[in-house]
Amino acid sequence: MTYISFIKQTLDELYPNPPIPLNHTDAFSFLIAVVLSAQCKDSVVNIVTPKLMEAAPTPQIMAKLPEKRIYSLIKLCGLAKNKSRFLKELSKIIVEKHAGKVPGSFEELEALPGVGHKTASVVMSHIFGVPAFPVDTHIHRLACRWGLSNGSSVLQTEKDLKAVFPKEEWNRRHLQLIYYGRKFCPARGHNQEKCIICAKLAHFLHKQ
């Protein structure tokens, strides 16, 4: 068994059907949740998003909501002031340019305030089913530790991982890597012996 095969097998055994960690009810609430998740824990986003969506369940209502009101509902999230402005502005654009519906292309999503390539990739993969490989800090760290990328940049890591894993696996692998990184391969307090894949890598390198 090759090292890559071992990674795939391990991820599939641990997370055969990885759930989307952000609670949502539709494309708009998911987009909002992903924007809020920047520099904020998913657990906090999952507390904040339902309250925000109760106050503004549609882009039309969100666009009319005062920025201060949005801030009061999302202030637990990091960068809340900026995100308040982003949410109001992107909602207005969705209403005016996209007939009130979340756009389904990378270009249109990335043109929205507060939506970068990673956020667009997450929405495209999990809402529209388009193969994408969003790279967050967990995935970037794992790819570097496991020798799957040189860690020079997030974009390079995305490119390298797309080359390692077949396109039809990207959406699943993205989630599996996030869950694995959080539980077994954290940035701090990493125990190589308890990290199944890192331990295997050390063994593999030792044999070479």
C-alpha cells in the first residue's frame, strides 16, 4: 500500500460520510455562515447564524437591515464590524444583480464583498456540487506535514491536493481533512504517535 492510499483509506474509515460543519437551511444561509466562519470557530458560527437568519432570512431583508443591527447579532464572531458591512452589501448585490438568488459560479461569488476564493469554493462544492478543494488552515497544515505540498501558499496547496486526489473525491476529502486535522493533527500539542497518518509517514520515511 502506498502512503497516499493509506491516507485515503484512513480518512474513509474515520469519516465515510463527513457532514458539513456549518448549520444552514438554504444556499443563502450557507453563504452567510461561510462568510462568518472566517477567523471564527464553527461552533460560534452555528450559534450566531440561526439568530441572524431569523431576523433576516432572505437577501431582500438582510439588505434592508441596519448595519448596526447585523453587528449586534454577529458580534461574537471575529471581525464582526467588517462582516456586518459585507453581509449587508453582498445581500444588496444578490438582490440587484442575481434576482435574490445566490450565484452559482466562482466568478460571481468572488465578486461579492467578503467572499474570497476559499469561501466561493466551499459554496460551489457543498451547495452546487461543483468539484472544488477549499483550503483552510487545517488543510494547509496537513498538506505540508504530510509532504503533499511545500506549504509555500494556500493556492499552491490547493493545486497540489487537486493533483493528489481524483476530482470526484475533492468535496469529500476537503471535509475529511478538516475533521482529521482538528482531532488528530492540531497546530499545537501535536502528538505524532497518536496521529495515525503522521505516524505512518514517519515509518514510511524510516524504511526508505
